[in-house]
Amino acid sequence: MFTLQRNISLASLSTFHIGGKANYFTKVTGALELASAIEYGEQNNLPIFIFSGGSNVLFSDRGFPGLVIRIEDGGIKIDKQKIFCGAGVTLLDVVHTSCENNLAGMEKMAGIPGSLGGAIRGNAGAFGTEIGSVVHSVKAYARDTGMLKEYSQKMCEFGYRTSIFKKHPNLIIISAELILEPGEKSILQKIASDTMVLRESKHSQKAMCAGSFFMNPLVKDEKLLAEFVKDTGNVSKDGKLPAGWLIDYVGLRGKQIGGAMVSKQHPNYLVNTGTATAEDVVMLASLIKTRVRDELGIRLREEVQYVGLDQ
């Protein structure tokens, strides 16, 4: 049975540390509690928002005028090369558990913020690895039918920062089964540790932000692609250019509106300097999209989900 709370600060539940209060709030573990909480919200005609880790989300300054449901841990179990995880487990815990048990495939995801469920929903990845590549199956609760269904990797429809769960928000991830490869604990832990150090060198992992704000866009402008190679020494991956590089290219590194700032370290991070409101972030994001579109002819799309904002 879930416990209902009133007027809970959403800022304290997000990595952005931005947001007003939720009129109603509850934590759930598993499909039964989730179904009960959703039923309560629907019976009382409340808007419902469901999340877990709190990264990749921007809550409105006005809060949320309904029921916010947070999916909690759910646990981790190991069976040979398989890992069974609840959606609310942090991705970092999954990485550490896999390395500890001599299982390879997750180590380069060390440091990606948020929960396993959120990572699967957005097919999170870093340094050439995506979570979808190690997912064997996912159990999800369908709000429209009230049924729990298992999705194979193919059924998950993983793509760049997307999945069937992102395309169909009525599907709520409950748990997942991952299949990894045999590895050597000490080597995997070293890779995970080095990855954390590399991420920290690129940007402080303690910064108040949502992680990467924009998805890397597909770019067809040959001159711009050549400019990227000349500037960085790297070739674009699958025709995409880093959103951070494009933001920097139009001169917005360090740009600030109110308490929201384009990171001086990594321009695809929009940082709460301590006093940022959701409105500050939205205005800054809008400026970035406008400048990149007008100057480069490229449309940037948010990776971050707006909640309670009129977008």
C-alpha cells in the first residue's frame, strides 16, 4: 500500500534542484503499488506524473497540480550473466554490481545520472555504449490496460536516446533483465573508475543540472562537419555533431539568464548556479535553439523532459 503525502518540494527530488511543490506525492515499489497509486489519481481526477531518479527532468516553478509518483529501488539480483533490476535502482549501482560480479558491458556507463528505468526509457549512453545493447527484456505496466507486459530487446525499439517507452508514455518500466559478458572484476572496476574521472574532467558531477540538455543532432552541412573535424580532430559519429560543440560554435558558452547558465566546461549542460528558476532554464534553452537554428540551420531537441511547463 502506498503512502500519500501533500505539498512536497519537487526541487529536492531533481538533480536540477528546481521546481515548486507537488500537490500529492507518493513512493511506490513494484507494479501493484504503482497500479494502486495510479488508480487513486484517476479516481480523484488528478494529473499524474511518474518518474524515478530525478535527472533529465525540469519541474515547473509552480509545481505540479496533481499526483507525482516516484518509483523506488526494487533491488538487484544476479544469476550467472544475467542481472535483474528494479526500475528505481540507480544506474551507478547497476554498474558497480556488474563490475563486482565479473560482468562486462556496463562499465563505461559509470557516472550517468539517474535510475535504470530512466536510462532504459531514454536509451542512455556514453563513450560508445548504450543501455539498450545489454537489455534482454523489460517489464512495463500499461496505464491504459492496467496490464503488466514483458518486452524483448527488439520490442523495446531502442534508438538514439529513445525507446518504445519514451514514444508511449503510458508504458511505465517496472523492471529489466540485462545480459552481460564475462569479464575480470579488477579490469572492469578500473574502467568504471577511469570513466568517472573522465566525466569529472569534462564537467563537475556535483553541478546542479539535468545532465546533457539537448540531443546531438544529425548534420548534413559538409562545411560544418569539416569545421568540427578541424576544430576537434574527431570525425562526427553517424553524421551527428555534439550539441555542446554547436552551442559553443555560436558563442553561447557561459551565457547566463537569471540563475541558469550554459556551462563553461560543457556547453550542453545548463547549470543551476544556485538561484535558477524553471523559467530561467526555459528562456536559456529557447535562446540556444534560436541561435543554433538561425545561424547554423540546425534544430536542437531537448533530451530533458519539461513537467508542468507550457511547452
